[in-house]
Amino acid sequence: MNDSELKREVENELQWEPSVNESQIGVIVKDSVVTLTGHVLSFTQKYMAEKAAKRVYGVKAVADELEVRLPGDFKRTDETIAHDCINTLKFNYSVPEDKVKVVVGNGCVTLEGEVEWQYQRQAALNSIRDLKGVKAVYNNIRIKSAGVSTADVRKKIEAAFRRSAEIDSRRIRVDATNGKAILSGSVRSWAEREEAQNAAWAAPGVTAVENNITVAP
């Protein structure tokens, strides 16, 4: 698929995604790398547009340059957003109580703290992403080391890859050091790359994932 064909496919996927207004989004494709330009009305729409572009077969990478322009009735004070963030996190069972701190500036939310699992870190981000008035979310939450051996981490990730129907484990190499999983190799789609990263994060003892997998359809 050449760049012009890929551009058309990304535009069609954005049109297919009901949570975004594709008329406000520009698509540029060069060497299978997609750049999204224009503006959206919320951080959620920015997130969903990027996710839609990544779903398209043949996309090697996405540069999200979308600007969030909140409508007048969506604009809120940082204090109000901070209170909403705290209340939202408090009622999310997947986020450990009193483990995540929130900093808000100009509508941009920064999450800090330490949790034991990546799914808890992701749950905190998901809770904040859809709040009214939020322009961006920066997830600086750390994963606490579980003291699992490097060899054990690597074996568990490789076993997870072999179990997955969506991952060709033969094309991915796994290395690990001090709780950090390093993935390399090539896969057929961005979705497979993301699936490999999610599987690595789920392994006990993983505190960071460096995803160097390339997309080569």
C-alpha cells in the first residue's frame, strides 16, 4: 500500500470512528508514518483519533499533532478539574487508594505516585481522560519493583506471547534487565505491536517496557 492509499484508509477509519469529527482532522502520510493535524474538542477525541489511526493496517507510526480546543461550556478552572480528578480516582476500584497524586495546570493533568501493576496505572489515566475540561493527561505514575528475577520476567513474557492468538512470537525478541522489558523485532501491524506491549506489561515484576518493535506489513 502506497502513502496515498494509506492516507485514504486512515481518513476512512477516522470517519468510521463515531467519537471524532473527521472534518476537523487532517491526515499526512509519508513513508507509512501518519501525522494527524487540526483540532478536536476534547482530550478524549484526541486520544480516540490517534487510536483509530493506529488501527489501520500498514501504519508504522503516528505523530499526533492535534490541538485540543475546548468549547466555552467545557472550560473549567484547574481547581474544579483537580477536585473531579480526586473524586474519580477515589471511586475507581482498580486504582489503589492514596497512591496517586494529581497536579493540574492550564487544564493539563499530571498523575504521579507509585502502584504495583500497569493495569492500575492505566486505570488512573482512563479515569481522568474523559473528564470535562481536561486538555491533556501526563501519566508519570511509577510501577513498584516486585523483586522478580530477570530470567523469570523474560520467560513469563515469552510464554504470554506464545499463548496469544494476536501475536507472532517468532518475530519478537524479549530481553529484560532490572524489571525493564525490552522488546525488539518486527510485526505485521501497529495493533500487534500494541498487543505485545500490553502482554509485556502484564508480567509480574515488570516496571518499564521499552518497545523497539517495528511494523513491517
